[in-house]
Amino acid sequence: MIRYVAFLRAINVAGQKLIKMDELARIFTAAGFKNARTYIQSGNVIFDATSANTVALRKKIERALQDVLGYEVTVILMPLAVIEEIVKRNPFKKIKTDGETVPFVVFLSEEPQRTPKLPLTSITENVEVFEVRDRAAFIVLRRKKNGGFGYPNKFVEKELGVPGTTRNWNTVNKILKAAEK
């Protein structure tokens, strides 16, 4: 068995595409996956499967979600081993994080269609992409003049040419701990 984390894009955001996490786990179980469980409301599903074919697994999950929910959900599927490597490597270790600077990861559905010259920056969103590796973009958000933080997903998708879904670095670490149990 291989353990995976499915990161669902754009569910339970701003009242759109709402789904309860216990229902989400049931959908994965009904699709034939083992030990399906969720972590927080942002659409993170940990499960086991016998197949190593992530493309086929992703398509199967997206079909199952469409059949039950009635709408399309983009799934970014990562083997747990890849997430373990990312966390172990910790691309943010040289970044000072505080109340003004927050680390995020945008998990990508596939390798970027074009190789970006790094760092990529968005002045309007106060976003800096400093590394793209392992189907993930590593980002630092800095507080904007209005006191809030930007949201990197649209910027990263536009610059890299592939769909993605964003998670806070602390959440990625917590997902890994939950998946290892």
C-alpha cells in the first residue's frame, strides 16, 4: 500500500463548493481507497491505495467527486513520501517568519509548463515564489499595506501555467504528522 494526500482545490472557500469532511472521506472509501480520513476543512484527504499510478488515481478521484457532488473538483495528488521529503528538506529554513511574513506551498497538479526565472514576485499581492520543485511552489507572503495578506494561488497558476492549491507551511507539517499516524 502507498499512502497519499489528496489536496482538493477550491472547496469550502468563501461559501463555495461546500462539503463536510466526513462525507469526503466516505466518497474516497466508496471509490475503493483504504484508511481514508481528512485533515481540517480545506480538503486534505489522507488515504492508502495499491496503485503507484498517480494520474489514474487522480482521475478516479475526480470522477468519484463529480459523480457524488455534481461539480468538478481539481485534485492535486501527492505520495506521502514526497511530502516527507519536502518537509525534511524545509525550503523555508532560511526564511525568517513572523507576523509580517508567512510561508506557503502551492501544490501543483503537474510539473510547470514553463521554467520560471526565480524569484517570481507579485507586488500587488506581496507574494514571492522563491523555489519550484517536486510539483510545488514555495512562497513567502508579506503583509500588505492594508494589513492583510495576498493570496498566491492565481498568481502562481498564471505564472507556471498549471492548476494548484495553496496550503500554509504549518498546515503541511500538521498534515504530514496526521498522515504518519
